[in-house]
Amino acid sequence: MRFTLNGVATDVAAHPMKRLLDVLREECGLTGTKEGCGEGECGACTVLVDGVTVCSCIVPFGQAQDADVVTIEGLGNAHGLQQAFMDEVGAQCGICTPGMVVAASVLNEDPSLEEIRVGLAGNLCRCTGYAAIYRAILSSARAGKA
Amino acid sequence: MTTAVGQSVSRKDGIGKATGATKYADDLHFPGMLFGRTIRSTIPCGRVKSIRMDFDTSGFTIVDYRDIPHRNVVALIDEDQPYLVETEVRHMAEAIVLLAHEDREKLLGANVVIEYEEAEPVFDPERSPHSFKDITIEKGDVEDALASAEIVVEGTYRTGHQEHVYIETNGVIAVPEHGGIALYGSLQCPFYAYKALRSVLGNDHPLRVIQTETGGGFGGKEEYPSMIAGHAALLAVKSGRPVKIIYDRVEDMVATTKRHPSIVRHRTGLTREGRLVAMDVDVILDGGAYSTLSAVVLSRGCIHAAGPYRCDNVKIFGRAMFTNTPPNGAFRGFGAPQTEFAMEVHMERIAEQLGMDSLTLREMNALRPGDMTATSQVLKQDASALECLQEAVRRTDYRRKREELKGTNRGIGLALFYHGAGFTGAGEQRLASKARLDLTATGARIMVASTEIGQGTRTMHAQIVSDALGVPYETIEVAQPDTSVVADSGPTVASRTCMVVGKILERCALEMKERLEGMTPAQYHAKHGAFSIVKEHIQPEWMRWDDDNYQGDAYATYAWGCDVAEVEIDRDTYEVRPVKVTAVQEFGRPIHPALAMGQIEGGTVQGLGYALLEHVVMKNGAMANPTLTNYTIPTTLDTPELDIVMLENHYDGGPFGAKGLGELPMDGPAPAVVNAIRHLGLDLRDIPAIPETLIACASL
Amino acid sequence: MKTALSTLEMRRATSVAEALEILRDEPRMPIAGATDVYVGLNFGTLPELRYLDIWALDELRTITVNEDVLVLGALATYTMMVASALVQERLPMMIEAARQVGGPQIQNRGTIGGNIANGSPAGDSLPVLAACDAVVVLQSAGAERRVKFTEFYTGYRKTVMRRDELVVAVEVPRVSGRQWFRKVGTRAAQAISKVVVAGVRGEGARIAVGSIAPTVIRLTATERALATGSLDEAMVALRGEVNPIDDIRSTADYRKRVTENLVRRFWTETA
Ligand SMILES: Cc1cc2nc3c(=O)[nH]c(=O)nc-3n(C[C@H](O)[C@H](O)[C@H](O)COP(=O)(O)OP(=O)(O)OC[C@H]3O[C@@H](n4cnc5c(N)ncnc54)[C@H](O)[C@@H]3O)c2cc1C
Ligand code: FES
Ligand code: FES
């Protein structure tokens, strides 16, 4: 089945009902996408499908046919958000971080605190109490503007 | 002069985490690897009558207790818990049989039929016939003082289970190697797992335990990983192949440990002006079906049960009771959040009964330097209860707000608390932790078993060594904990990793510096090659502790805090929303301000969840809501604005003046929130304060 | 995932007509945004083995107004509804409901058709649809029928929909009167409703409540009492027609009292 993965045309032979999460981790070797619950609740498995966030643990691979899928690996290592997550200690244990960064990557360019809170309401973090994550996103937006 | 300490330097593990490159247990694969599965009991109490494999067993590795080469007991304190049930079942989800297969689908499809003879379970800790541990702390004469007190206030306070909800579930991989086992796992205490494996496998196998990057612990990966590590190792030994066991969320919630539920009764005598003259405290913890760490959780809980207050006559009696539920265990705070919750809500009720302001009551009785705690420990200058209280009050304009909000749908409440750093009493001395520092061609490498579980161990240790050695932070490496190479610096628990292990590392670095004789590590290394320094913990010589009577210096030092919570209630739905939480905390000195801030913010929100949302529903001895949908931790929208203040009051015995911080933030939010709800006029004494509880509360 | 993948089979339909032919020939469970189906598969609690992927049916991904009726295509997601000026203008309480569904990821994927067909009594869009007298449009190969939303459910997660049918749309006639919505969930986001109330106050009152009975219900006796009598009389009627249960998320007593309080609030706030 064909789809675009992190900008590259990709063809993977897998069961169409395999979870997109498992296809990414097992067939494509991209383990940056994490599983925290398998019920759409924690957002650790967040990836972009056609530009919007989804929980890849509840998306059948078949529904990614011809779609444009972006994972944490697809954001590259130089994304402003990643630097900001480092600088502001937005990652503690780091298990929620890939999902957080992916979810944050589709917020508008200059989000208000309230927009960040609403935009990340589908991503659970047990370590940070979210505050450092907000600081990271706000500082990344400021850096983007500068 | 420090250049790294006190700065928010870049986290050692920052980039890997932010890019998703960091590998956690489930991200690792070994050739020929099998997957493991645990078949668990479906009754809370009884005996196994028969076990039948109702599937085609070809290709399966099957393990039951008879396959255990050495001892069927998880090595911990009392050694009462088996790895695998022999006949007696004491709780739901107790491990009975282990299966492994290379095909996960076949593994999940395997049907094991177990017949039981059921017995009558005990679920109520107050009716339990068996206590794992009793503790009595006694100072002065409580009965006498109560009898002559001008006023006596009584009350009972309850707290529920709490689930850790590390976002990475428990998982390990056991890999056969050199005739033994290498165990990779998400865990806090590599040497606990190592000792546990020794007990199950015996001494014939070479063993090592390697901590993989750990996606959160909070105590939940302190003792439990010994269990899952043993299971994976048994399957690996029998099959001769690597075996990975990763729990799914439901299994993790149903089978692994939680925070002990508590029932705390207070009987307190006071003078009419509000001076504490007698405190009689009765603590009951629900230990679950095996003792695990209950005795030490109870101990810390009891020591903190009188709160940060001075009183000459104190009696604290605690019991950790057996029930037919999965064992409860370590969780950030370790008993103190439960007992300090009770104390702080009780203080509010005392003030209400005295008709006095609860702030004045706290100010009057708060422990000051020179005062004595419940265990008769005389506090030194590094005691900051009053400073925390006063700063929190000033910062939040507490008195004015408390007046202004009266009768509205907003309430404001406060809690004063403290937390002992390190193991209790002579614990650190017995532990005798070691740290090792290796000189490298470019700097130094830290060789300790203390684990990075998100709190910043690597970074903070490297900062300490960097400044003590006088070399740049970037030149300090930190080894991944592997029991075959690192020093046993003890478990990563009890807020001890900075204060205790950091201090040993500081001493290692200072000695290394002397050996370098003014040369840089590179110069020395080029000339003389590498060397290592190993040092052991030194107990402060002034510390005295009587373990039989629970009297003396319970902890080398304490961290202090005062939380103020402002909440809003919807009087139609009884939903309470935290609006703002101010946390003023003193923990010596922040080695890394941003990391410290993260500990306080994260702990505070975990405490808010404990207070308002997190409800473990138990049915027939098992968690009935074991999903992230139905056990609700705070999302971004449940999390209020946080205002964090870090006060400094250096502890001489800690590295660069630091104390312990990890657990302190967990102690305050629940009582602060409940006191804010009391300010709204509801007579609440229990948590979680879910709307269903509030709607049934009497009005004040 | 706890369900064995090798036992499962899924076909992907590329048009509604094709989908209906497939369903005519063999029963299959449709999958739209999969946000309910995959939770069930992950937990291993769905007995179904054969599925039909309808996510690609863009014909159903529409929001239009037709002869003064708002037509929400079955694949309209919560995100689409929140962004829709038509929904904002005609059915603002649906926007309220949609904004509070799960989190952004769920809103991006979850559909109105899935919420309706799934039939959980806690479905957040359902009280909205019940309160505005919506009509469910069902199609099977060669046939179409319209069912009043209030007659769509026959019991706990049971509907009048046949296995060869798809929900293709839900139609909402113009709502006159003030709309009101309140969800009481287990937390502020990613929350399942414990009580959810939608109300319309026009000539009289139309009130629907979720999570307090095996299906979403209209409080018909309460509505009648409000039309003719006092709020207190309506509360007596309400107590007679609301009989919730205890479950792991809440208690019967809580649900009952909160329903009463919210209906009261609806009535005073929309006065
Ligand atoms: C984390 C999480 C949070 C959630 N929060 C909420 C919430 O707050 N409120 C709420 O109401 N729901 C919530 N849900 C449930 C779910 O998202 C909604 O019910 C959603 O609307 C389902 O739509 P779907 O397209 O994903 O349905 P699917 O999962 O694809 O299908 C659900 C059911 O409907 C059937 N079906 C779907 N489309 C059709 C059709 N066109 N014709 C016939 N049958 C059809 C399917 O066969 C299946 O039985 C949540 C789910 C998750 C995972
Ligand atoms: S793993 Fe997908 S949302 Fe938790
Ligand atoms: S950093 Fe650990 S869960 Fe978010």
C-alpha cells in the first residue's frame, strides 16, 4: 500500500487493519511514535495525516492509503520546537514528547496560551504539569517571529 | 564559584527526547526475541485447583512455579511475595503462569483454563485480621495532655488509591548472555532488580541489569520491576531466547502497585489560644496482599503524620493492613502525602472549631529552628516552615482573598508541609551507597546506578561533578546504569539522588581534582592514563536514630513547602476547577533551576489529580476502571496556572547546599485544595474530591 | 492490539453506491473515523471480524443547507463542524458539543455519523440532535429512508438501522428559540459525559439528556410541565422520568440531582 511517509513515497505491505502506529514502529522502523494507552486517550502516538493530528493507535493502516503521514522523525532534528523543548526542559521522561512536539507543530504560528492548552488537550504528560511545555512552545513562537 | 550549578544548563538527554531518537524498552529488538505474557488470577482469594493449557502449545515456552531454579520469592523486605502462585491466590491479577512465543497473535490467543477454590476475601483494611507492620512514635504523655487540654478536636480523614500513570508502561527484555541473563528494563532501581533476579535464578548465572530510558516512574518502577524482570528472566532461561514483556495499559493498571489508601484519625488537644498540647494520631494504610514496601511507606507516613508543627505530647500509631487486593507500593511521597493531607485538613477544622483564623493557628505552631519534631529531632537553621508560609501568604494576598471570596463560588485554601530527604533514620548508613567517577581522555564519566527517569539525574549529577572538578559541564559523561559496571549508588527513590548520591559524587570529584594536581583531565590522561575514584556515603556524625522507639534524627534534613490553591465550584454540578496554585518550596538550593521548577510543577499537578480527579474504582478486589479513559489524570485543560517560588536555605550536608526535592511537591496540593473547598462551605475530609463525593458533603 | 489481526478483514469502498452494494451482499461493520471501532479492537472486545472502510467516501464529508434544513453528512468530523459557518449560525449548541469531544486528535477523526451509529448513551452530539428534532437519513442499495432521531434508538446501543444500511446524513430543521448545551464530563478534556443536556427554548422547551438512561432521552413530561406550569412542577415531572444508574464513572444520585439542576439552569438562563 502506498502513502507518503515524512515526505517520501513509501510502499508497505501490511494488513490494512494493522494500526498505523504498529506499521510505523514495526514495518517502517520509526520508533519515535510511542504507545501510552492504545485507546486514543494519551496522544503519545500522535502523528499527522494529511496535515492534521491523529492518534495513530486508532487509525487503521488502510485509511492511510495515499495519505501524507508525518511522524516526529519527519520534523527533522532542527525543528525550532525541538530546540525550544530542550531549552525550556519541556521534556522530562520524554515519552510524551514526540506526540507533544507533533501536536504543537500544527498550532498556529503565534499561539496564545489558551490556544496551546486547547491544542494540546489530547496529549497527556505526567511529568511536567505542562507548564514547561507551554514555555517551550511560546519561546519557539517568539524565536520564529524574531 | 560555580559555573554549572545554579544554571539551567542543557539537559544531557534533551535532544534525543525532543527528536524521538531516544530508545525506550519497547523500542528495542533483539534477534530471535520472543514476547512474554502473564496469565493472572481472576479471583481475589482462594486456591488454584487445576491449570490446563487449552491451546496448541507447540512453539510456546510455558513457565510455572516449578520452573523456578532457585527461590520463588521476590527479594524485598519481608520476602512474602512469590513470583508465581503455587496454590494460594491472594489477589486479583496475581501471576500464575508465564507464556512466551515469537508470534504475538498466537500468544494472545492462547487460552489457559484455571480452576479455583474460592475463599472469603478481605477488602476492608479496618476489618483485616493481619497487619504487616505496626509502628508507634511516642513523645511526652498524650493521654495526660489530652485530659487536661482546654479543647480537644477529633477527626477522620481518608485518601484513596492513586495510580502512577507513567506514560510508558512497565516493560523489560531478558536477554540470554554468557550463560546468564542481561535484563534491560524500564526501572528506577537496577540493583533491586539485580538482587531479585539473584533470588529467583540463584548464583550460578552471571547477571546484569541495564536500565533503559524510562518513561516516568514516580515510585511505580521502584519495586514492581523486580517482578516483571523475574518473569522475563524465567522465560528467557527456559527458552534460551530473548524475551520481551511489555504490559499494556490495562494490565499495568490492574496488576501493578498503587499509592496506599489511608484512614487517619486525629485527636488533638489545644489551649484556647490555639497552642498544640497533645496529638494522638492513628494511621491505617491498606497494604494489599503482600508486604512489599508497606512497612517503610508506613514509617515515612507516620514520621510525617504530625505535620510541620511543634507539640510536646505526641503519639502516632500506625498499621499497614493486609487486604486481598494487589499490593500497594512506592509512590512519590511514600506515605507522607496521605498523613500530611490528614494533618492539614485537621488543622483547618481545628481553626474552625476554635473560631480562629487557620493561618494564625499554623503560624503559632509551625516548627522553627531549634524546635523538636514528633521523633524529638531538633531542627537546625535549615528549617523554613515559617518562611514558606509567610511568602505564600504575601504572594497570594491570602488574608484579603480569604475574606473577599467568602460566600462566593471561589475558595482559597492553604497547606503547610515538609518532607524528609533520603532514607529514614539509619537507612542511608545501612545502604552505604557508593559512587564512582572515572577520568576520561576529555573529562570524567559518572558511574552510578542512580537512574534518569525524567527528573534530570544525569544533568544534575554532571553539574555537581563539573563544578567540584572545575571542568566544563560538557566534558562530563554519564554512564547508562548497568549493574556490571556502575557503582551501587542505591535506589533512585526517597528524594536522595541529588542530596545523597550527588554529595558522594562531589567528594569523588574533589578527590579527583586533587589527584590531577592542577592538570586538566586531558593533560593528566595523556600523561598517566585513566583512573577511578570510588567513595561511600558518610552519615553525618551528629545523626542519632533509635529504630525500636522511632526517636531521633529521622532525616538529615527536610524540605519545606506551602501551597495555596484557589478553586472554583459550579454549584449545580459540584465540579471543582483549580484556578491557580501557588507553590512556595524550600529545598536547600536548586542545582538546576529549570529542572527543579519542573519537579515542582509536575508534582503539583500530580497532587491536583490526586485531590480532584483520580479515582481508582475497586470492584471485587480489582481496579474496575483500568484505562486512561476512565481513570482520569489532569489534561492541559484541568491544569491551572501555576506560580512557583523557590526559596533557598542551604543544607551543609548536601552538594552545594542542596536537599531533596522530588517528593515534596506531592504533599501539598491535596490538602490545599480540600481546604479551599472547605472555604466554599463544604465539609469535605476525603479525597479524591470528585463531584459525586462533594454532592453528598454536608454544608459547613 | 488485543484482537488477532489475521482474523480480521477490511474492504475499502470508494463510493457510497459501492459501499451499499457491499453491505447488501454481506454484513460488514462500517468504519468511519475508527475512534470507537479501534478502541474496541485494541481492547479485544469487538466480536466483529469483517469491516468496511467508508472513510474515503468524500460524498459524505459535507455540511450544507438544503431548503432551510441543515444537512450534516455522515463523515462530517467535529473539527469540520466547529469550523463551519452554517453550523455556527444554525446550531451553535452543536459547536459547543463538538468542541468538548475528546481532544483535537479525536475531533479531527471522529464523525457525526459514527457518534450516531455507535449509539453510546454518552455520545455528546446525540442530545443536540434529539433536542432539535433531527432526522437520520439511512440508505441501503437502491433505497433511502428517514427516521426521526428520537425514534432511532431502541435500547442500549440498539438502533433501527439495518446491517445493510449506512447513515448518510442527519438533517436538522431550522431551530427557533434559544439553544443551550452543558456537558458534565469526567474532566475538562478527553472526558466521557456523566450528564449531558441540550435544550431549545422556543414556544415551549425541548430538552434532551445523555448518559442518564440506556439511550439519549427527551424529557417529554418535563417539557410539558414547563410549557404549562411552573419550574417546580417541571422538577416533579423530571424526577418521575429520570432514573439513572451507578457505573464506574458516576452515581445514580449524582446524575439525577445534576440533571435537575441543569434543567433548572437551562430554564433560568434562557428566560
Ligand atoms: C479518546 C477518545 C475520546 C472520545 N471522546 C468523546 C467525547 O467526548 N464525546 C463523544 O461523544 N464521543 C467521544 N469519543 C467517541 C467517538 O470519538 C465518537 O463517538 C465519534 O463520533 C465516533 O465517530 P467515528 O467516525 O470515529 O466512528 P467509528 O469508530 O468509525 O464507528 C463507530 C460506530 O459507528 C458505525 N458507523 C460509523 N459511521 C457509520 C455510518 N455512516 N453508517 C453506519 N454506521 C456507521 C461503526 O460501524 C461503528 O459501529 C471518544 C473516543 C476516543 C477514542
Ligand atoms: S497510544 Fe494512542 S492515544 Fe495513547
Ligand atoms: S515528560 Fe514524561 S510524560 Fe511528559
